[in-house]
Amino acid sequence: MITRRQQNAARKKAAEMIRAAGVRITDTEAAGIEVVDFGLSHLEKEGVQVLTLVQTERISIKVLVLFADQSEPEHWHPPVGEDPGKEETVRVVSGTVYFYIPGENTFNRGFIVAGKEDCYTMRNEIVMKPGDQITLQPGEKHWFQAHSEGAVMYSFSTIARDALDQFTDPGIERITKIVDE
Ligand code: ZN
């Protein structure tokens, strides 16, 4: 749950970061940035800001914004019917991103949200800078975190069905509740 005020502030900050990264967006797009707290009610620690540029029955193109030290919780994209699940490429536009995928434990520069060791189990660390990108296969667990300056990324994928994404943290609800104060 986030308040309307938090939603508006996060949208404004995300739009500024996107524009500062050199990505042109309209005011209408800026006003439509989705602020996601994953139902955890501490947006600044775990959350993501999402601007959807393209969403069709086959592909999805989004701009993702992480604020400084904000983590997108560990998740994977499950099969849906005949579809093996979402394949996703994340490309960094600005900032430094610590990306975690299956493999050897090389955890070094990022941090685990306090008390959430069981919810962030992938510890193979990839340090990503502007121009770096990573492609995630369907079903591959991943989570990522922005370093101190925050980060702007593109996400190119086959159709996104965000509501069906699976998370390691059982406390997560993908739909963010907004409350008016
Ligand atoms: Zn993902």
C-alpha cells in the first residue's frame, strides 16, 4: 500500500530520472508511470517504477526505474498455457545495476534487504552499467538493485503478464493498493 502522495512523488522522480537519462517521454506517459510496491508498503526499499511503452499480445517494451538502493524483488516468469513464459532483456540506460541470477555465489557489492535473506536467494552478481544488457530465459529467477544514483533501464520482452509473475517472497501482492490520505 502506498499513499496517493507517495505515488505522485515517485512518478515525478521517475519521470525526471528517465528524462535525465536522455529518454524522451510525453507528459501523458509521465503521468501514467506505474509505481509498484509489491504490496510490501516500503516502496523505497522494495519496489519499481514502470513506464509501459508497448504492450501487445506478443511483445512488451517498458522503461524501468529503480531509485537509489531500491530492489526489485526476486521473481520469475512462469509458463502460461502453451507459452513457455516471458523472455526478457533488461538494458541499462543510466546508473549502476546489480543483477542477480542463478549460478555461483559471487555476491559482493549489493545488499539483501534486512530480514529478507530467504526472499533473495539468487547470489550470482552481475554489475551492469549503461549500455550493458542481460537476457533472462523464461522461468529463470532474478532480482536487481540500483546503486546509489538510482537507475533507468529498458525491458524488452515477449508479452508481459505481470499479474502472473511468481515471487520468492510469499508476502508479495503484485497489485499495488493506492490510498488517499
Ligand atoms: Zn523479470
